[in-house]
Amino acid sequence: MATVKKQDAPHWVRTINAFNTYITQDLFGGPKLVKMAWVINLHKFLIVFVVALLMIRFNNNSTAAWVYMALHGIYGICWLLKHVVFRDPKWEVRVTFGGAAATFILLATYWVAPYLLISDVLGPNRPAPSNGLMAFCIALFTVGLMTMVAADCQKQFTLKYRRGLITEGMFRYVRHPNYLGEMMLYASYALMVQHWIPWVILVYWWTTLFLVNILMIESSISRYPEWETYKARTGMLVPWRFFS
């Protein structure tokens, strides 16, 4: 397959990517016996129990708490099913015990949202999410989950049988629909909480991890001759061609 000289990612992107790799894969050194997938899957498996324990601890049997547990819990189940059916090779990398611990702690920041929603830490007078807001969050989550899983599935099996740039299907208008889908579903959790703290956590993830990974991916796939044409007619995350 013909290729051209790839475009290097910006220096700041490569620097943050190297730091992320050290923290999550090489921290403290030592043998690499733990698969990254094991750490991520454990986090996804535990979320429904974490939310359930929060509901019991704070005696919160509200509709909002149950809806949140259903949304975040089913995402964990779908992630595990996705791993069983078509696992992502990038999560099969083995990491140090320090890297595994750091990764789990970082992933645990996603548990701040249910804690704020279910506990009484924000005070007894904080507004509960309305039925309309919960309905919107369910819709946003559903579209996001479908987008992420469908994009991951297409990428996995397309690259299995044909290496190269993917420009059709879920990738026709958006270059990174899997990241878009994950951003949508996590945004639904933050909207449920109605507080700024979950958004700060999401901004951290979306900038230091998602954006950095996206730009590293784009640097890699820029070696394909059709890259410039594809990039010109698509959005990184927003399907702007729909609105043109």
C-alpha cells in the first residue's frame, strides 16, 4: 500500500503522550505482568456495585439514582461484552503494578459523579434532575453508546481484513466516532449531576487523554495518500458536513 511521509504530532502532544504512557504503563518500573485490559475491565465491572453501595450508604432510593445506576452500569456491561466479542489490541499491553494502580485511580475519578449525585455532600436543597433532563440524558447516552460500539466494531473488523485508512460507515463524516460516542455517554452522567465538578474531570480526560490520543492517531494515519482529502471533508469529532 502506497504511503507518504507522515506528519509529526505537535511537540506538546508527544510530550503529554509520553508522560501518559509512563504513568499508566511504566510507573515505578518492575515486571510487566498485568494487562491494561484487566484494570479497565475491573473498573467497568465494579461501577454498578459502587453506585449500589452509594445508594445504600446514603439511603438514596430516588429515581435519579436508579437511572444513573442503569446508565453507568449498562455501559460497564456493554464494555465487558465488547471485550469478549472483539477486544481492542491496544488494551492488551502489559503494564507494571504501579502503572496498573495509577490507571485504576485515574479511572476511579469517574466515580465522583455518582457520589455527588447520590450522597448528601452537596446539601439537602440541591436540585434533583427533572424528568425531562433524565430523558435527555438517557437519549444522549443511548446514541453515544451505539456510536462508540459501532465505531469500535467497524474499526476492529475492517483492520483485521484490510489495513489502511477507514473512510466509510461510522467514519464517513467523523474521523473519531468512537471517542465522540464515549464523550456523549459520559456527558450524560455529568448532566445528571448538575454540578461543575464532573465537567472538570471530563475536561481533564478529554484534553489530556482523548485529544492527545486523537492527535497521535492522526499523525500516524497521515502517512496514507488519501489522508488530506479525507481530513478536508470530515470533522475530528463534529460531523460538520451535515450542516454545510
